[in-house]
Amino acid sequence: MTQPEAVVFDIGNVLMYWNPEGFYDKRLGEAERRRLFAETDVEDMNMRIDAGAPFRATVEAHAAAHPDWSEHILCWYHNWIEMAAPRIEGSIALLRALRAKGVPVLALTNFGDDTFAYAQSQHDFLSEFDRAFVSGRMGVIKPDAEIYRQLEAATGIAPERLIFTDDKPENIDAAAARGWRVHLFTGWQGWAERLVDEGLLTRGEAGL
């Protein structure tokens, strides 16, 4: 089988953890965190940011709409970087190993425009992609087929020549439906094995 032409990484829970639940569990306890999420739907708020809504204004409006939880909702803005950590060093090493061999490495991520720019200022590896496809800039989020189509159109790479890893099955399924090669991310070692199997890295280069 022909090697992939480019490797596409999701970011959250692939290259760095995205764990707002853990942040709020430490702040409020698990039971209160569950109430916060259920009563205010902060996950929907975050999805709107990922789809292109302005970060600070969206969080502040959501906090104002839920005054009983306002202080905690505002943490989504003021403490956001604590939710987007720690880094997944094994995956970052794979990104760098691929680039060292001249393999194009792309990002395809559900991420707000403002939050991605801020995250780049805090995490060096987020500026190391050959190109980053960021939902907040594209106006569409995974798993909508349009976001995958836009990446294909922008790169000119045939679907079967792309290999993509993501931690969410629905995002993997949507890419597979377009003919992409896919890998459900459950840990960097499994992703490393797949990259070796695809002929993109040796075991030594993959850290195995």
C-alpha cells in the first residue's frame, strides 16, 4: 500500500489533555461540577466558541445568563490554560519525528480562534504544524463532513493519502466515511505503532 502523503493530528487529548471536568472537580468536587455542567451547559458554550464565537464575550454572556454559577463559569476564560494541560509528550515527539523526516504534518482541531492563538503562546508545538485547520477559523466543527472537505480542498491531497488520529470515535468515523485512513487515539504508543505500520517512521524514530 502507498504511504500516506500527510499526517493529520487532532489536538485535544492527542497532543495535550483537554480536561475541564478535572479542573472543576478540584475546584468544586465532582458532584457540584456535574450540577454546573448540567444546569448551565458549559459544553454547549464551548462548542459555540469552537465554531467561531468570540471567546471572552461568549463566556461572559454565559456567566451573566447563569448568575448562580457566574464565578465558576468565568473560570472557563480566566483559567482556561489549566484545563488544556498537561502536554502529551509522546505524541509531540511523534509530530517532531515526522517533520524531521519531511512528512507533512497537519492539525485538524475543534478549537476557538482566540483560544488557539492563546494556546500557541503557551505551547511551542502548536506552531510546528505545516498547517493548522482550526474550526473556529473555518466556521465548522468536527464531525461535520464540511470540515474534512475543506482540508482536502486546501491541501489538494486525496482522502486515501491522509492518515488522521483523533480521540473521538465520531470524528474518526466521519473521516473514514470520506476515505481517510484513520486511527482512534487511546495513547501515544498505539499511534506510534500505526505510524510504523504505515511506513512513516521506524520503531526507533517512533520511540518504541
